[in-house]
Amino acid sequence: MNNFTHYQKYQRLYESAFVLGFFTLNALVLATSNIMEELATGTSELPFETWEPFLWEFSSALVIVALFPFVSRFLNSGLLSWSNPIRTACYFLVGSLVFSIVHIVAMVAIREIVYAFVGSDYNFGNPWFGFLYEYRKDIITFAVLIVVIQSYRFIVSRLRGEATLVQQGEDKPRVSDRILVKKLGKEFIVNISDVEWIEASGNYVNLHIGERLYPVRATMGSMIETLEGRGFSRIHRSYAVNLDFVDAIESVPGGGGDVVLKNERRLPISRKFHESMKRSLLRGST
């Protein structure tokens, strides 16, 4: 397994660790900067308790981290497009307003709770001025998050490549038993029969072959329709399997359970697809 394949396998874990690590470090730097700036003035006593700057910065960072899924879904919505810059600007402003309002309300709520716990009061100041003060920072943060997420997605997509189902025929194109994989300027062919399982991932469907992953821009529904008759069965809203690689089905009372592949990987099977998969297995064995 190469380094990037390893990264893909634990991608969400690495992403979460990076986001948490970055905002934790950033909050620590900002909090200690507040203290150091006050001490630099020569004051003998801080105008706040030592713990307060840490609460201010960490409450803000915590909410921003929690808002990452909102920013990601906002990007996936397709509302931001260079083909219509005016509409894009309007949607960006609306998105940044929602982001800022949630950030401010949740951040202030956390501070109010902590201050009340220690027997003190948190003063946000004039609400309108406070909102404008925070929004001017939040709109920049929102824009930076969009740029960073989009840049990260672009880099990862170039590294992992993108698979395309090969089509044959001119009058009535049909999908062959191969996929064309484009990766870092190279193209190579992979047999669909080697695909062990399929996973929905945002705007992509990931085809898994051993430890390798090949993303295809498609929905799970369209992919299953495309691969009809090639031995694949849908087992979950987000998963489908190649029946040739299934070792066992472990059911639970009431339906559902796990599909165990021959490589010992376990995938969830929902009650909705439980019976249809068993019928597919029986048809394949006759």
C-alpha cells in the first residue's frame, strides 16, 4: 500500500485531525497573544482573568469546526458558479450571513454558560455593533474555508485520479466491462469484474479494488443501473457489492445487518435491500 492509498483509506480521520489540530493551535496562539499584548503595555494586572482569552478563542474555534459540514454541503449544492458571478455573489453573501449568525449565537451561548458556571456575567456589548464586528471577520473566514476546501478537493482529485466507464459503439453506446482510469496524466484500464464494492461519496461513487480506490462522477442509483447484469447488488443507500466477493451475510432481528466480504471487510446492509440481495445471490448460484 502506497502512502496516498493509505491516506485515502483513513482520509476522514486525517482530515478531522488536521482541522482540529489547526484550530486548536490557532486558538492557543490568539489567546496567548491577547495576554502578551496586555503585558507588553507594562500593566501590572491584566484587565481580565487569565482563562478568559482561552474561552473566547476556543468557543469561536469550536463552533467554526462544527460548521465545516455546512460549508462543505454549501459547496456541494452547486450554488457557487463562475458562469453567473452575480448570482454566485448573492448566494455567497447569504451563506456567509447564515454562517456568521450561527457562529455568533453558538459562540456567545457557550461563553454565557461558562461565565454563569463560574459565577460571572459575559458582556457581548451592543448586539448590532457586536454582530458587525464579528461578521467582518466571519465573511473572511467563510471565504477562506471555501477556497481551502475547494483547493484541497482539487489536489486530492488530481492525486487519486478519476475513473470513466468505457463506452463502445456509435449509434447506441453501451458500457463495456472496463473502466478507464486517469491519474496524474496517465490512463490505464481496470476490469469492472475486479471491483469488490462500491461506495457513494458526495458527487462521486468510489469503486474499491483491494486497497485501491477509483472515483467515478456519478450517483449510486445511476451506477447500479449502469452495472445492471454484471453481478452487483445494492445493499445500502451508500453501498453496493460485487456478489462474487461476498463471503457471508450476518443478519440481525428486524432486518439489516452486515455483509462480510472475502477480504473480511464488513459493510452495512439495510432492511430495504436485504431480501433483494439474497435473491440476487440465489439467482447467481443457479
